[in-house]
Amino acid sequence: MVAFREITTGLRFPEGPIAMPDGVVVLVEIEGRRLTRVHPDGRKEVICETGGGPNGAAIGPDGRCYICNNGGFAYTEDEYGLRSIGQAEDYSGGRIEAVDLATGELEVLYTHSGDIPLKGPNDIVFDRHGGMWFTDLGKVNGRLMDRGAIFYAKADGSFIKEVAFPMITPNGIGLSPDEKRLYVAETRTGRVWYFDLGAPGEIVNQAPFPSPHGGHLLAGVPGFREFDSLAVDSAGNVCVATLFTPGITVISPDGQNIDYIDLPDLYVTNICFGGRDLKTAYVTLSANGRLIAFDWPRPGQPLNYLNT
């Protein structure tokens, strides 16, 4: 197991970490229904009570924190820790929100794409043009499970469109260093897909049938592993937070080499890069409410509007 340091604990299902240049980590607490600032000494400060289920997060072109709000999960807590068990009884609908980090003011930008309601927005990344790519994992309610999708939207709330459908629980999303590829991890299947990109918000060179959505398969993994959120490092490796066989799965850009870093929580949900030269990995261990950090062998890929 990799040597790591614990930055803080007591978080209520943390996700969506953003390693800010000043050493602070901004993250969401999904069960806590809030956006939180974690200081380097472990102090926690609530930025905004979002309601619903704040999930993935990213800094946008105006400096605000953009949040995928899944509308809320129901939770149980037992010897395995805190975990989601389906849709919240007070589910409030999926949406994309933007939060002013200085004031905590929250704006809801999108609840629909045309006549398609957002059900469970999950993870988000901004391209260099100022547009956001995000996944909608959908919701599970009893015997019913939504089919998910990928969306592209402008940060000012003026434009949104669905670009790929159907997917099985699309979760983590990220861009290759040259932004010619979009990577998407599916939770239930344990697969990572890639989509070739052309103009902003446009997918090109779509894979034919039997691809269900035009994506190309980068990699799948054996055993009982489910994929959560992801980050891309400067070498183009896709670094995927992995559940149940918990840790970080590291997939080379050609999909041929797959490495694994073991971590001690069944719900390793997200990873981001920060610190000096972006060579520190920050990881959320959600079942037990911890944020940890450890050294990464190469820099992470700089994120638009955060590190560039």
C-alpha cells in the first residue's frame, strides 16, 4: 500500500476534490449536502450549503466552483462505513450549479437539456474554450435504473446539449493533455471509454456498432472493481478512483498498461493533483470520510482555469 498522509477526517462522503494553488482543497460532502474548504492543517470550513447531492466539481472560467448536483442519495452507515443505497426520499432533481467561493452565493445553471431532465449529474471538466463536459450517471430507484449520458454546456448558462447516449452509469470524466480525447469511466461496467473530439463540444470519429454510444473502449478490468471519478496526469495516463477492490487504477493512453495503487477504503471515489509541480495526489476516501494525499511519480495534467 502506498504511504499517504491524512489531511482531515470527519467528512460526510467527500468527493470532487479541487487542489487550489494556495494549498487549500475544495471538495463536496455528498451526504452532508455542502461545499467545503479543507485547509492544509485539516481545518474544515463550509463554503455553501447546496442541498441535494453535490458531486463532481471544477473551477470555471469566471473563478466560480461548478458543481454536478445529483439531487440526493439515501445512505446507510455500518461496519463498512457510509455508503449510498439509492435515490433520496427528498430527491430534488439533477442540476449544474455554480458557487462563488468568496461569498458562497449559489446559482443554478441547468436542470434540463432541452426536454431531457438532468437526473444525476456526476463529474465535470472544463476545456480550454470555456465549455464544460459532464456526465449524468442517472439514478437508481428500486428496480429502476436510468441510462446515463454525456453533456456539453457553456459556463454562462446559455447553451447545453447531450452528446453521447446511452451509457451505463457514466461517472469520471477528463480530457487528454492535447484535448483531442475525452475519457469517461463507467461505474458498473468497470470500463473506460474515449471519444475523439473536434470543434468545441463535438465528438468525431465515432465508433460503429456494437459501440452503444460511439465511444471507443480504452480498457476494462477483471475482478470486482467499479470505477468512480478520474484525473489525467501529464503523461496522459487515466487515473481512476476504484471501488470495492479499492484504490487508483492507472491506465496508459493506449490502454495496454494498467497499474493499480491499493488504498484502505471500499469507496475510493476521486483523485486530483496539486502541490508543488502538481506531483501530489489528493484522494477522497468516502466511506470513512477522509481526505488523504501522497506523492505521484509525475505531474498531474494542469486543469484549465485552475493551474493555467
